[in-house]
Amino acid sequence: MTGTPVAIGREQTRFGQADRDRIRRCLLRYMEDNRIGVPTLQKLIAEANDLSLDRLPLKTLQRFLADTHRSNDILVRFCQRFAADLADDDPLDSFGEALIGFWAAPASVRNWQALAPDMIGAFEGQAEEAVTGLRMGQDSWVPFSTLTVEAVPAQPYARAAETISNWGRTASSSSGDPVRRSYEGVLLHPPGALLLALRNSLTGAPRLYWLDAFDGPRLTGYGHESATSIEDRQVSAAAFNAARVIFDRVGSEAKT
């Protein structure tokens, strides 16, 4: 996933919340990519601004990165000068922040539940087998997709990517859909169930999951996606695809 360099004016002296979020995101991404801590970042920012370290207090920089206080514009300008040439290389961050800002307007984001460590990592997805006619007996589950969830530093959401390899939800892999469908998006945890909001990388069609954590690292729920021209469906058919799913953490002992 690639993006474009951040467009922040070098002479800017006042910074709104969107500017601050963008600068913070660039710095956190830089730290993550280069595996450095805040003290090293402090020195780099000071050098970029020809400052002594006492002009850029470590605790003040830590508060800005953690977004616990509204830092003054002078500090943000120092950070901006260092971040101006860095690439904001993951558009999913902007998507995650926009969703949180929209849904959390009536209540503080800080009341949202944090994503537990069990929700980060690689998952194997199973879906309820598609059966025509009356279903008899116990539900049958078939391999469906793979899901990867990547934590974002100091953010209440995570980046996510899914590849569906059995769109038809058939028991036999040989009769399944040979086309692998790829998705990217974010995982959020508003009050209640988890929300996995994705888009189809080819068609742009939205795909949404409402999930619940169950039995440790297992996530269960429903996925929905609007039908597109690639479905080759009848006019009278449903305008969306829905599937009951189970995501098991790769390497976990929880299995159906």
C-alpha cells in the first residue's frame, strides 16, 4: 500500500487537528519503520530544526505522539519541519481516523474499547457452507479466507487485509471460485461488537463485518458485501452477499 508525500506547508505556523493527526501519523510511522524510540526521534527533530535538546523536551514530544495533550503550535512546527518530506504511505490511516471522528462525535473516542492483543495478527476464516434448499442437521463450515490485522501505534483502530479464496462457500476446493478477492480496510472496536470495514481492491465495493470476540482469539459474526457487475447475477437475485463467518487466530487451538 503506497501513498503520496504529505503536503504540509513549510512556513505554516498554525495547525488544526487534521494537520496534527497527519504529522503525528508520519512520525509514528517513521519510528515504526526505522525501529527507533522517542529519544532518537527527539534528536533527529532537534537536528532538523538546529535546536538544542532542551528546546524540545522529551516529555512534551511523548505527549504529542500519544495525543494526550494539545501541544502548542511551536512544538508542532518543529515536528512538521522534520515530517514534511516523509511519506504518509498508508491511506488506511486517514480512513480509520475519519471513521472514528465521524462515529465518535457524540461521545469521546477514549470511551471506545481498545483492541486486545488477541485481535492483532493472522487469522484463518471459515464460512458457513452455502446449501440450497432445506438444511438438515448441524451447520457445516468450510475454509473461506485469510485475514491479517496490523496494529497502528497510538490509535484505537488497526489496519486489516483479507483475501477470500472460496467466495462460493463450497465444501470442495475444486468446485470453488478460482478468483481470489482482495480487500483492505480497518478494524474498530466501538461499544459493542467489532467493526471490520473493508473495500474490494478491484471493484471498490464495501465489505463490512460485525464480529464478536469469543473463546479467546476466535472472532465470529457476519460479513456483507454489495453485489457488483462481476457477480453475473440474475436481476431478481439479492443485491448483496452475506456470510456467517468464524476467524481463528493462526496457531490457536480454537477450531470448529
